[in-house]
Amino acid sequence: MKNSNKFKNIIAAALFIPVAFTACKKYDNPPPVFEELKPLNSIQRKVILISIDGVTGSELKAIDAPNLAELQKTSKYSFEVQKSGVGNDVASWVTMVTGVSFAKHSIGTDNFERIQDPNGDDHAEIKSYRNVLDYITQYKATKTAVITPWDNLRKYLRNADFSPVVSTDLAVKDSTINVLTKQDGVGAVMVHFRDAETAGGNGGFVASNANYKNAILKSDEYVGNIITALRARKNYAKEDWLIILTTNHGGSSVNPQSGFLIASNKNFKQEEIKKRGFNTPLFNSTSIGAQVNNDNGLYDSGSNKDFTVQMQAKFNSENYYVGFLSKSTLISGSTQTGWMWFQTDSKKWNVSFGGTNNGSGTGRQEVNGGGIVFDGAWHTLTMTVKYINTTTRTVTLYTDGAQNASINISAHKSLSTSEKLTLGYKQFSGGTGLSFQGAELAYFNVALDAATVQANVALKDITKHPNYSNLIGYWQNNEGTDAYLANKAPGGYDMALYGPFTWKAMGTDVPPSVTPDANAAGKSIALTPATVSANMLYWMNIKILADFGIDGNPFLNQYEIEFLK
């Protein structure tokens, strides 16, 4: 009976449902409203790079180039852009468009191939680096263009959307204007002028050379024409252009000098970019160092060569039996070939010599340096090697100009070794813990006498040294950026940095032969051609990932208060 009542209730409820629904009041749907979606930011960032090859920064300052000067008023600019290791035409352009230092990409031959290191590992991994246009087209929906009279550069940058074949600077200018006028979708443009570098080869890369000066002024005129065309673009009001004016290097391809860079945008405040204070690598690991990769025998000590090596060093820790400057094999017990400076006890420095691989039949021999040097202060360390005759070859050490000890190393026969001249850690019977800065490293092909060493221990201008003509290596180690130490002697070779090195800002804490920078407290930014790609990527809002291998400094990110609204 109860079940029958439940069934009747369910039937009644089911009959009620449609009645309830039909009792609901109907309303008309509201008319549709169509609103146009507006982008959060309708302004599109774009970039144009214009390189006037061979223009030295110091000479550009002496030339009244009106269009460059006008762009400089709304720019961050520098007349001290350093070369990056090998700084010839090819190497500099590759560094500029990849953002990678020569020490990593190694490209420097006329056909844009790697320069082979005769001492390198033939089986080492070869890493290739992409150019900045490749990243831009991957991450941004925009077109790219390259306008250059150099066929090999055009082929190297063959991924550009537009790359008209031209053969003169005039044609470069005209083709650039054509691209800017007709290609609304172009967002990254590279422009390349070569006449200034060619003109400098006829009379010198100096402002007083009329050929050079007039070629720069003609390039400046072309720059003005291009900027006029850029500002006349149909959609210019919706575009935000970064204009980068620079050079592959100053001077010639065989003797590159410091260049210039002008990064201009209508919102930038004028400011000169400079490296300030003293900056040197910190050698604080067994895997960090700098070396001359191929000296063609220039720094080979041999059996009868005279030479002098001098360096100003600051040691941050006291350790025993750690090599810090050498042209030597590693030291194991009494086995060694070459020479090695190393830390020893009593806070002093020693030098070890050996000729094991040259049949000396004699173990190592050490000479002691005098005075305390592992005290956190700068000290000048000097070693002279003087060949007298077949039975006498004298080594003398000096600390801060004061003569220490001398020994005869003739029993070791030859010090020749294929090991590289190396600044930084070298194994001395297993010692570790090195932490120091080394600067003002000088190598003479003569044994300086005691009076000369003492008189020039804190010489501020190396060109005034009485034996300047004998200087075959001089590394100030004050670049503050990149992976190389520039050799500034009349002859010799650069050093390449390796390992996870860092540049340490020392401010006014400088070696004895360096004059402190009165403006050391200001913002310090050191530039190389690699900074070009870094700032192109930054401006295009492309995050620079570690995999890119970029070495350049995207320094514009330090001035966002001026242009981010």
C-alpha cells in the first residue's frame, strides 16, 4: 500500500515538471554588441643597423659629420668600442651580427670560415652561433633586410628576407631607401658602407687624410638620406625605431683600432658610454686563465735567449705551491720543462726552471723572490734571464724594483716547450686555491739590468720605457669585457681568456703603473662589437637565453626609465 502511494506521488511530480517550465516568463535576447579589440600597445619596435667600416672613434670626434652628430643628441654613444680578439673585417662582422666574441666563434677567414688553431684539439666540439636576424625572424613576425656591397657577407647573412645585390656604397644607400619605402613589414635592417675603410688605406685612417675624411662625410650624407626615408615611412607613427650607427672596427683590417657606436632613439637622453675605473679578470679557479694560443715561437725561451717578464699582481689569499704565470709543463716532483712563477710559503713568490723534455738530465731548480707579496696589495714582480756563455745563464728576480736572488740555470739546457704562455693557474705538485689579479704584464726580448728595472717599476706610459723597442708583449688586462686580453706592444699577440672568468671592477685600486680614474665611481660600461646584436635583441623584446651564447652587453636595459612609458 505504501509502495502504491509512492508510485502515485512520483507520477504526479513528473506531470508537474512541464507545467512548471511552461509557466516561466520569456524575455527577448539582448541585441549583440560588437566592440573592436584594441591592442595593448599598437607601437611596434624596429631596428636598423648602419655600419661605416673602418671609422676610428677618436678620428670621428675630429670630423664634423652633421647627421651622425644630430643622431648623437638622442643617443647613448661611445668612441671607445674595443675590438674583440682577432678584429679583422670578417671576425668583427661575425662578432657584431652574432653577439659572440671571436674567442668563441673563431671565424676570421675571407670566406667566413674558422681560423684553425695549430695547437687546438682537432676532435673538440665545433659550436656554431646563429646571427641576430635568425632570432628576430624566429620570435617576431617581421621581415629582415641586409644591404651590403660585400658578396661574402651577403652570403653569410643569406637568411635575410631582402638582400639586394649591390656593389657600391651609393647603391647601398639607394637600395636601403627602396626597402624602407616599399616594404611596410620590414622590422630589422642591416646597412653596410665600405668606402671609408678603403679610403683610409690611401693616406691613413686619420682625420687629416682628405680621402678618409671625405669618405666618412659622404657616408654621413647617405645616413642622412636613409634616416629621412625611414621617418617618411607610411606607418612611421606606429613604429619605434632603434637606430644603431657603428663600425666593424676602427682603422684597417690588419691593424684594427677602437671604433664607435651611436644607439639613437627619439626618447633617449644624450649620454656618453665609457668604461670607468680599473677592471681586470679575477683568476680564482683552476679552470680560469689566459693564454697566447699561437705565438709562432716568439715567447720560446730556448737555450740561449735573453728575456724579461714583469707583472703587477694582487694576491687575495695565501696558498702554497700554486703556479700563476708560466711557459711550462705542469710540475710533478722534479719533472718540468720551461719556467713557472708560483706561490710559496712565507708569503713570497718563487720561480721554477727545468729542461726535462730537452735532455737536461737535471731536476728542477728554484730561485726565491724576496719581500712579502701575498698581502692583498699590488706588487711588481720581475724576472730577467741573461745568457752569458755555454756554462752561464743567469736568472734574477726583483720585487717592487728591489733585487732579490740570482741563480745559474745553464745546466737545464733548453727551456723550450710547446706549452702556451699562460696567465692563471698551473699545476705545481697539486696545489690549488689561487685567487689573484694580474695586470701590466710585459715581455721584453732583452734582459733588463737592475738600474732599468728599478727606475721603471711604476712607469705610467710604457712607450717611454728605454727598452720599448724590445717590448714584444704588453697586456694591460683592463678591458673590462669580452674574452681576450689585448697585446699593446709594438709586436706580439693577444691572449685569450678561458673558463668561467669574471671581470672584477677595482675602481681606484690600481697597480703602481696605472693612474687612477677620477671618474671611477660613475657608471662603467665597456663595449665591443658584440654589443650590437645584444641590443638589437633587447630592443626587439627577445629574451637572451643562455643557449644563445651572447657575450655582448645589452646596456640599453640600464636606461629603461627614459623610454618605457
